[in-house]
Amino acid sequence: MITLGCKKPYAPPAIATAGSYLVIEGGINSGSDSTIITLSKTVKLSSATTINPLTNAVVAVQSDKGATYPLAEISAGKYVSPGLNLNTSNNYRLSITTADNKQYYSDYVAVLTSPPIDSIYFRITNNAVNVYSATHDPSNSVKYFRWDYNETWIIHPEFDSHFISNGDTVLPRPVSQQIYTCWQTDTSSTIILGSSAKLSSDVIVDNPITILPSNSPKIASEYSILVRQYALTGDAYSFWTNLKKNTEQLGSIFDAQPSQINGNIHSATNPGEPVIGYISASSVTSERIFITIYQLPAWPANSNFPPNCQLTPCLYAFLAPGSTIPVNQVDEFINYNRGASFPLIPVDVIQPPGAPAPLGYSASTPECVDCTLHGTNKEPAFWKYYP
């Protein structure tokens, strides 16, 4: 006997609702670093749009003593103010007025002072680089912490191009147009929390920040991570813990079940409207470390570029007209003003010893030569090279 079955899609009412709610990300930086607030609206799971920024809003930090500090929109949905250097004896809130005149306010919160990060360090375990942080609060006043980070690493393509075509001629590549060394940057995408509330002393060590597998392209050459630390209240810590459970720890019957996430931001226009986010006020402390390939075990080499760039053939030789070929292959495949429909990038010269002039050039596809397809060739100001 053959039994046939079918599955019918189920759209719960919560998913089918037409509501689009305000999402507020960021916090009030009380020190010299910028305050950055990102505003967006929720979208349906079935929507083709995944990013829905809220633009043209009026955003400001307000003191309970009447002072106002405006934030400027520097890109779609991203609002920024330079260092506020707030008076820590006052309380502060975030004020938002949307383009359609809806108003939102966070609760007034006290300013916390984040203690310095004692160190950022790494250990090598289980074929991976494990990055940790350590901190302590001598005043014993901060018990709850959150961390995020920016990571930057060097990328190299499979081939180092020493030549460039101006469309008509192949010339030596200027140093200013090098495309072999680039830097790629990413930001943390997980919620990193820690608490010393149940410890006898206000000390946190071996706090996991991130894990870099041995085959990660991030550690193929040189890697740097900037870790930022924020002080939280108990209520803020509960919000972030609940958010982490709802976004990162779901998927099996043993994981936490989804629950409502209650923040401290409210709609003054419609008090019943859900608003997603929590605003804290804290100074920010940070620490940067570098990790180079010379500090790591001799793991199998990995590449930042597509696997096909490491296969043969991927480097081609093209000759100019001479006694052996009638067609100018350099023009046909490299010089785009002279017939190259899908021009390749010249890599090196073909000039046997004693030859009076180059016979041609080796070349490859941009994806195997041009690192700017994946990053920037402008060296970051903070970068350090290690031997």
C-alpha cells in the first residue's frame, strides 16, 4: 500500500499581520566616542525586502535637566552625533520624531561608566583561534556588561599583478593602484554578554568574544579585532539576554521558547504600539589586538579568493604579434580599447633572457587578481605590520 501526503503552508496571525514596528538599535555614548542610532521598520518574513530603514526622522538625546543633543542622519536610517561628553550626574533619554510626525521616547536612564578592558587575548584550541576579553571594576559598581567588535583582515588574491592596461598599452602598475593587498572589515553579529553579579568579586576573565576556525580566510595573513565594552543596568542586561534567547538560541526542543521582548522605548502617539529596542547610557572602553599567521600553527594554507583561482589553468599567457603568431593576443585579451571584450588583468611580463622586448604578458581573471573586488586597498590608519 502506498500512502501519499501533502503539506499545507501555515501562516500564523502574528506573521500575517500588516503591522510594521519601529526597531531602534544603539545606545547613548556618554564619552568622547560617537553616539550611533540605527532606525528601521520590521518587515514580513515573506517580504523580499530584508532591510527597511527609517529615514528623515528627527533624533536627539535629551537630558532630564532640559539640554538637547541632536543627531544627524549620515546614511539611510543611521543617525550620529560626535562625542557628547555628558554630565554623568544627569539622566538621559532618546527622542524620535518620524517624518509622519509620530513621536517615540525612551525612559530616562542613568549614565554608567564602563571600566577599562584589562586585555583582549587569544588561545588556540580545537583547530581554532578563540578570542577572549578580561575586565574588572575596582569600584564594584558595574555588574553587567555587553561587548561588540569590528574585525579587519588582510586579503591577497591568487596572483600579484605588476602591470596594468590603459586600454591601448600594457604598462608597469603604479604603486598607488596596487590590487594585491586589501583590507576587509566586518562587525559582530551576535550578542555578547557577561555578568559578575553572582561572583564574589567584580572580575570577568576568559569571556568568549569570537572563534576563528583554522580554515578561516580572516587569519590567512594578518587579522585585527577592536573590541568595545559597554556597562549595563540589570534591566538592560535582562533585555539583551531575552533578545539573545529569541534570536540566537532557538531551533531545538531544548532551546528557550520565544517570548515577548520588552524594551524601554515607547510611542507617545500610540501607547499601545510595540517598539523594539533598549536605550542605555554608558561610556565605552575599547581594546585592539593583532593576530598574524606567524603566531599560529602551520595549518593548511587557505585563500581569501574563490577556489577556482587556485586551480590550473587560471593564469594564461598572451603574446604580441611576431614570427610565431599573426594575431596580437595582448590586444585581443587584455587591451580593452583594442578588442578585448572581457579583458583580463596582466600579471607579469613574458620576456626570455636576452629578448630585446617583451613577447607578451601573463594574465588572469579579475576575481583571481583584483583584491578590491572584496575589500579596499587603502590601508586603515590603525594598521600595524608584523614581521
